[in-house]
Amino acid sequence: MNYLESTYYFDYESDEIQQLISDFKIESLSTKEKTIRLYLKVRDSWRYDPYNLSFSKENFKASIIAKKSKGHCVEKSIILIACLRALGIPARLHLGKVKNHIGVERLTEKFGTNVLTPHGMVNVFLNDKWLKLSPAFNKSMCRICHVSPLEFDGENNSFLQQFNDEGNLFMEYLDDYGHFKDVPLEFMIKNAKEHYPHIFDTKKNITEFKL
């Protein structure tokens, strides 16, 4: 399967994504170095925000997300995938279900639960193997939650902060939905509706839902 294609969602030929990768088009940088630097850029340049959701198709385009100052895990994963593909590095979206145990008061108020689904991360193909990495939680947010930010060394998976700095449970991985070549919007809508039926206004089209 080709995980280098530009798609409607991973629209890396756009000016916004080309601008993002402009500093990474350096021949002296290895593929591994480019991936690590891009990961850090996406992790910390967009503040993590799980509360502002919209299921309109346009809002999941990398070029649209790139204009924002914050994003949830799937949005930040989409930006990173688009940037990686733009540099010729195979990447794909990986979805799962997680439970957060720290700083979940607002989350529980909005969703009625501390379970987040679908939770987005990235698969990148480096050194002949697929690695998982999650750019969701920016460094400043981690500082507030007393959690060490996820680092990525280009050799090992880096997608789950199980405990905070005090040893308390932070994230729990509940389910794995597998990887996708493109953004599976219909699956994501169906999944969200199954887990959070109370937050959808039945009088509106589901794709127009916003918190």
C-alpha cells in the first residue's frame, strides 16, 4: 500500500503544509532526524484541545488544521502525517480508545466520561519497520498535568504516557482500531455517536455537530 499519497485530508501540496516543511528540506538531515524534528514541531506548536470537535469533512484537512493554534489528537496526527508524506516518509493514521485519569473534570463534564475515542496517533515507516507515535500532548499541557512529555527517538514506539511523574495512572489504552491509509471520517462519526450519543443534537446533521 502507498502511504505517501496526497489526499483530500493529507493535502500536502497546499501552501500551508509546504510552508510547514520548508525548514526540513535539508539534504544533510536524515529521514530519522526529519521525523523527530517534525514530531516535536507538531507536538508543541499546536496546543492540545479535545473539546472543540467538528465532524465536517473540511475541518479534517491538514491545510485547514495548520491554520489553527490548537487541535485534538486526530487533528495533530493529520498534520504530522501530511508533513511526513510531503517529505517522502511513509505515514498513516492509527486510531484507538483511551481513558484519561488526570485532569478529567472538564472532559467528564462535556462527554459524560473520561474515555476518549477515537484517539488518534501516527504510524511512521522508519528503518524498515512501522513505529507508533503520538504528537497530541504539547509540552506546556504536560507540565500542568505533571506528566513528562512524550519524546520520540526514531527507533521505538512513543504513543502512551501511562503514568505521571508521581507514578499515578495517567492514560490507559482500552482498544485498538488499527491503521488507516486515509482519514476514515464515517468510522469516526459512527464511533463517536456510539460512545457519546447524548452530545449529538438529533435535530442537526451529525457532521455539523460542535461542542
